[in-house]
Amino acid sequence: MAIEEDLARIFLETLEKTEVGKKLSVNFKGQPHPVDVKYRFAGGWVVEQRLIPGMPIELTRGDDGFLEGIDITIQTNEGLKELKTD
């Protein structure tokens, strides 16, 4: 989805502009859906995080060359469903 790719690109660009050692906090306010964030690091490390609506991503900027990419997936939110019992 283009929106998710744009969000990931903007987030990565913002992180790259952040001074090393400084904290970056990004919040998906107004987004009533869970957001999955996957961080890909050098050496094959992958960290996955699911954010509930309103929960921010908080990262401290490190040195260049370790973070290879970020993927963002906005999940669908079907809300509460009626549980049918017999």
C-alpha cells in the first residue's frame, strides 16, 4: 500500500535527520488501527512491534550503518464482534 510505504520512508528520513543520541517519538494519532512496525538491522536482526492506536514509537538515534530499513503495516480494525452461542 502506498500510504504505508510513504509513512515508512518519512519515518526513516526523520530518524536519519535526528542527531545521534537524541530520542525520536512518532505517534499515529487519528489512526484507529493497530500499526505493525518492522525494523531491519545489519547482521540480520529484525525487531517487530505492534502498536495499539495512540501508542507512539520511541527510538534513540544511533550511528549510521546499522538500521537497514523500516516497514510499516496498518492493520484492519473490525471492532467488537458479536459472539454467537448456542
